[in-house]
Amino acid sequence: MKSRALRFAAPRRVELVEVDVPELAAEQVLVRTEFSGISGGTELLAYRGEIDPDAPLDDTLGALGGTFRFPFRYGYSSVGIVEESTADGIAEGARVFAFHPHQEMLVAAATDVMALSGEDPRTAAMLPLVETALQVTLDAGSVFGQVVVVTGLGPVGILSGALLARAGARVIGSDPLAWRRDAAKAFGIEAVSPDRLDDAATEATSSVGVPTLVEASGRPAVLNEALPILAHEGTALVCSWYGTKPVPLALGAEFHRRRLTIRSTQVSSIPAHLRTTWDRRTRLGRARELLSELPLATMATHEFAFDRAADAYAALDRGQEGLVHAALRYR
């Protein structure tokens, strides 16, 4: 069987190519894709060619082998209908989420899919973003009663802010784009423009500073500019992957004397101190439950036919007005 798939051919150039669809082995499913989500973080870096070409795509997902050296295939958020199955517990006709690159017909291992139960397929394509935000919240620790700042209100920033607010934090989010700020407000986030962030954080903390900052803008300068907002012994959690962009930081006297911490948060693994209560499957399962608990339709602003995939990436790249999350539509 043949299928069309998306390939990153060169910086800022994608193309549709024909690929072979293998015969089903044990514990696999054949899926006809309905939607696949595009990540405005790592995937946009890949599109621009801003990732080390020798970095592995993701060695924790079976469908993502190889490196970011052009040409390569990428994507990890497909939703579709099972046409054939050799996997226990996944019936033909079921709708599933699959960690798989963008492709019309695909074969995936049962360990790389999750059965859905009534969720809207368009918003279900945001499942990995919800899972990433869940990990950000777990890495933030106890935030009940605290003020938390989120810089960058793309999908991951908005979702991280939403889950931190559900955990009892007062969340102040910042983004230069008005439509992102508007979307964030639907998730319980106090959204301000970057020029208002210092004043908002100062007022909310009575000039003490915030204990936790989540950096989700993807822009290195934002992290450096936000460090002064932190309280003494405050922590900046960086969920942005800056790729090959240089990250200049002012780590002089203020950074040292205030004992600030800069720490990464990443969804590809479970941190050691959480492994007694969480594994990747239970975390993904909780993220799936959140699909029906969060107003995700607010972020589902743009759909592009699979044939127009190049337009989708170009729109994300230029920051098309009104765009929060984009997905490819296959039917």
C-alpha cells in the first residue's frame, strides 16, 4: 500500500511524497488520518532549519527515527480511524491518537497510540501539547496560592498557564500578540502585553517578585528580560527549545545574589522524583481526560487541507494574524 506523507525538504520548504505503508505486524494498527496537529515550537524550528542537523528526531517515539538533517519527516500528533488492527483492545473503526509524522495512511505500534472516546478529532490533535503542559505543571511543583508568570502564550504557554491556574496559582501571562492574549483569558490567565508585565508582577506580589516563571515564548531574549521578575531564590522553568539560536543571559551579581535557578522542563521523560507516581502512559491518559475539561476549541483557530500543508507552515512562520494552533485536515 502507498500513502502520501509530508517531508521537510529544506529550510522553509515542505513537500508531499509517496511512501510505502508496511503490512501490519503484531500489536499494530492501520490508521486513516483525519487531522494532524502542527507544533509551533519544535516543529517550527525544524521547518526553519534551526535545530542541530545531527540531533535525533525523538528516540522515545518509535515512528521518529533519524535526525533533523534534511530531508526528514516529522510530526507527532495524528488523529484518525483504525481500519485494521492486530492490537488487543483497539478495535477497527475506533478513533485513536497516534504519535506519528504527518501521513494519510499510517501504521503505528499500539504503544504509540491511544484510543479516544468521543473527543473532537480536531482538538484531540492537541493532545501532545496538553501532555507537555501537564509536565510543565508537574515540574513547577506546588503552586497553590502563588503568583506564576508565563511568558509566551502560544498553545503550550496557554495550556501550562491553564493547568497552573487549576492547581491554585494566580497566573499572569505575557505575549505581544493580542489574539493570543485573548485566547489565554478563556483559560483563566491574566494576559498582558510584555510592556505591562513588570508592573503586573510587581502589583500582584507587592514588589516581592514571583517564585516561578515559565518561559514558553521560544525567543531567548524573553528569558533574559524576565529574570528580574523572579523573587529571591525564584525559578525559571524553560519549556522553550531555542534550537541553534544563541541564548545570551545576564548572570552577573543579581543572578548570583538572589540565588536564581534556571531549569529545563521536558516531556520526553519523567523526572526521577515523579516516577513512583507517574509514567508516560499514565501522564498521557490524564492529558486525554483534560481534552474534554479545557476549552481547547478556543485555540483551534486554523485548519489547512493536507494538500496545502506548505501554506500551513508558512502561516505559522510569519505569525499570521489570529493563528493560535494550526492543523492539517485530511478529509
